[in-house]
Amino acid sequence: MAGYKETPRQKMIAMLYLILTALLALNVSKQILDAFIVVNESMETTNENFSKKLETTISKFKIQYQLNPNKVGPFWEKAQKAHTLSKDLAAYIDSTKVAIIQLADGIETFKEAKGVKLKDVKRIDNYDRTTNYFIGRSQDGSGGEARKLRDKMEGFKKRMLDLVDPKYRNVMKMGLDTQGPFYDLDGAKQPWEMHNFYRTILAADVTILNKIKAEVYNAEFDVTNYLLSSISAEDFKYDKIDARVIPKSSYVFLGDEYQAEIVVAAYDTKANPNVRYSQGIDSLTPANYKNATLLEAVNGVVTLKLPGSGEGLKKFAGIIKIVNPLGDTMTFHFKDEFIVAKPGLTISPSKMNVFYIGVDNPVDISVPGGPERIAPTISVGQIRPEGKQWIVSGLPNGIKEAIVSVNAIFSGKTKSMGSSTFRLKKIPIFNALIDRNPEGGMISRSDIPVGYIAAEKPVGFDFDLTYKVTGFVFVSDIDGNVIERNVPGNRIPEDLLAKIKRAKKGNRIWIENIMAIGPGGEQQLKNISYKFR
């Protein structure tokens, strides 16, 4: 990570500082003052370039944040804080430079002094006014602005290090050394304030302040680069990339669509994760982790195999533990579900989806996959459960079809399973019988019926229904006269039976307009006719 080794830039700053110290040890001549100006201008150019380089780094950082705010956000916030700390301290240093130039040359306003370059300062070699400004009347430099500058530098350095992981703080080389040790010309130790600003000429003071400003920028640069590199420091390193298909569901119902995510999966074949799982749960808690089933990994890949025993929805959940490149254990939760169902065969005759009006129509409804329950609805009439079947009833007249829709509940979630359309028909016309004889046709007087008329359901109509004859019309040509009588009920009267007994060969009787009442309402049965032989 950036900042762990002394960079060429830091080495250059150190060399310039050594040159400055050597110049201070000499008598201040015109040539030396000119040298200070050259060194200071070089430092100012370095600081300008450094500021632009910082802006470029921050722009790259911002792009990373915009691409992935969740991941980069915590690091971006720290980088923003580092930039604010650096900007504030650099601004304080710049104002200090203007203040000592104003003081040395006796410039009336701060604004006027702000535009004066070091080479244009008249009293560039003044040291008494600057010494009083930085040191004051103290013997150790604590009474002037130098102590305030030192406190700000140390506070800045501490706050910047607070933005760095404690594991890496001891290797961050920020400069801004205020602890020393520092020595005077006689080899005696002296405080940082005295070492840098006691009896130091204005030209040296400005140059020293620009050197401190460069170290401030250097500290920000190193911390920003550290944070930028930390974004990917915890990312795993992989040596195998493969395609994987991850289905949304392992069971697809007719009419639904298969959905799957097709991704490129990367994994490390040399590092096996620690994986445990349990069945029938939505989440594996850390407390139950040790009791869960351990899965063995081979070349970085874990394969889960579960038996398809017992119909219905099956759930499982687990935890993956893996050590990241920083040596920390990371925990990931996973869960999924699948459906176990018997192989099934459904044969549906395409022309027999019929409901009859006026009766209870039994319907078998089944959903594969073992749902918790099913909830059918019908567009007209009612549908209700009865035993293992469903009964459709209450179908109205005048409607040609009914739609049965079925929802199934899996693990508390409702899923539409589709619908089916049924034709609505009236109950077919029943057959009329006399003494259970439906044939009619030729008959002898010895086969004269007793006279009870009944209704019988048609062949192939499987509903157990009863219709009762409520009346009919009796017609005959016996005795040479055609008679017609409306007869209530379901029995031929005695006088008509007596008439039938007098029938001769060729005579006829007709039973017409036979009316019957039953679950589907009233219906007219087919006529019956006999001819005597």
C-alpha cells in the first residue's frame, strides 16, 4: 500500500530541507537570500503540482464511489475527511506566510500582503520581527505562533492516522516530525519551535512553511492512496473462472417460465471454504452452526446433495465461512428451496369438460409438488370441498361455460396453477318407461302393462339422479273412437286400463307429453306408443 516506503518526492523534500539548514548556518548574503528564493519557488511549484496530483487521485476515488457506493462509501468518507484536514492546515500555513510578510515589511492590510511574492519582500532578511511572531517572549518557543502551528501539525497527524487501520499506522511515513530530537549549533537539544523559527530570517521562514505544506500534501496523498487500495484489499484472489447456471426454481409448472441467472463464477482451487447447512429452516443461526451438517469441499468447490424423499416443498439454509486475504474470517449466509413430487400422468378427454346445471358436479383437482393446500375458484356458481373431491354446484341457466381457477399455497406463498374451462349443459332428457319397459312397439293383450310410468336416466349419464313423472296425455283408438285425456300423476287410471283390455288387433295407444320433475327442473320425456297384434 502507498506510503510504506519513502518516496522520491519525500527524499527531495528532505534534501531541500538539508540545503535550507546549511544556508542558515552561513552568514546571510545577497547570494544566500537569492538561493532561498530559488528553493522557495521550487517548493511552491512542487506544492502546486502536488495539489493537482491529489485532485486527480480524488477524482479516480470519486469514480469508484459512484460505481459502487455501498462498497466504496466508507473509504470515500474517510478520503473526504483527509482532504478537508489537509485543506484546512494548508490554508492556515498560507495565512501564516502572508502574516509574517505583512509584519516584516510593515504592510498595512492582510489583503495587500497576500499578493506579495517572496522575491518582492523588502525586508527578506529580517529575523527579529519573525522571531517575536513565532517564539514570543518564551525560552522554549511556547509563547508564539510556532507552538500553535506545532499543535495543529500534531493534531492533523493524529487525525490522519485515525483514518488508517491500526495494523498499518506504524508503517505510514507522514513526515511532519515535531518530536526530533533537534540540536542547535553547539549540539544541545532544543524544541521544534526554537529549531525552526528562532532568529530565522523571513526568507527561511517562508521556505520552511512551504516545506511543511508539502509534507501535509504528502500525508494526504499517502492516506488517500492507502484508502483507495484498501477498497480491494479484502477482495479474494481466484485462480479458476467458470460459467455457472443458477436456476430460480428447480420445479417449473406448466404455463410458467424457467428462469436462471447465468454468471461467471470465480473461486480459489487451493482454498476450501467451511460450509455447514441444515434442512427445513430459513436461516442457520451462529448458535446452531456447530450442530449443522458439514460439507466437504474439493478444489474450492462444495457440492450439496439432498435426497428427494417425501413430497412437498423442501427448504435448507446454511453458512459459508472463508478467510479473506487479510486473515479475517468472513461469514456468508445462504438458503434455497426445491419441490419434491411424484411422477404423474394426466389424461384429459378434450370434449368432456362438462358441468351439468342443477346437480352437484364432482371434480378431482390435484397439484404436483405437495402444496400445503389448494384453493380453487369458479367464475359462476359455487365450488366446495367434499372428502377428497371438490363439488361444483349452483350453476345458473343461460350461461354457456364456467372457468375453474386453482391457486396452490407453498410455504405460505400463493401460486397460480392455471385454470380450465368447462361447458355448461342441462341434464339430458330422461327416458320414459311403462312398468320398466321403454321399448314400445308391437304388443299383445297378454302383455298389457299395469300402468306405472317412470323416468330413467339415459345410458352414459353417471349422475345418481331421480326424476318423478308428474303427468302425461293418454291417447288411444280402441273401440273405433280416438280418445285423448290429460292424466295427472304417474299411473294410467283403472278405466283406461279396462279400455286397453278391450283392444283388438291393430289398435294403438300413445303416452305423450310426459312431464317429470327432478334436480334439473321440469323436463318433457320422450313419447311411448304401442300397437296391438
